[in-house]
Amino acid sequence: MKKPQRKEGQGGTPSPKRDQKSRGKRRKENALIRYFRQTWTELRKVNWPERHEARNLTMIVLIVTVGMSAFLGVIDWLFALFFSWIVQLSG
């Protein structure tokens, strides 16, 4: 049996000019569209916290931040006192 012949541009190997023109443009669009689709798919898989859980975690972060700020402030103040004392002794 004889295979039916294909016209140029209908399946088979595309012509080099047509392939280069359409490939560059299509790749950029497809890459961007694919990126957003994959991002949306991954975001749907995320196990988002409930409101009360998010509030509790936020409070923990704020308390730890304030506590560490106070701790570092006290350490900084003690170092400043210590070095001012050393400067007074040497002067």
C-alpha cells in the first residue's frame, strides 16, 4: 500500500523558516503560561492554616521579635557601659 503524501506545513517535518519563526514566539508564551499554571497548581496544594492558627502563629512571631529586640538592646547597653568604663580607666 502507498502512504498518502503530505503537503508542506501539514504534519511531518516543518519547513526551517516557519519552524524558526513560530518556535521562538511560542516558546516564550508557553514558558510564561506554563509557569503561571504550575504556580497556581502548587498554590492549590498548599495546606493553608485556619484563621485562629494564623493568629496564634503571628502572635508567637511578634512576641519573639519583641523579646529578642529587648534582649539585644540590653546586651548593647551593657557593652556600651563596659567599653565606656574601659575608656575611662585608660584615659
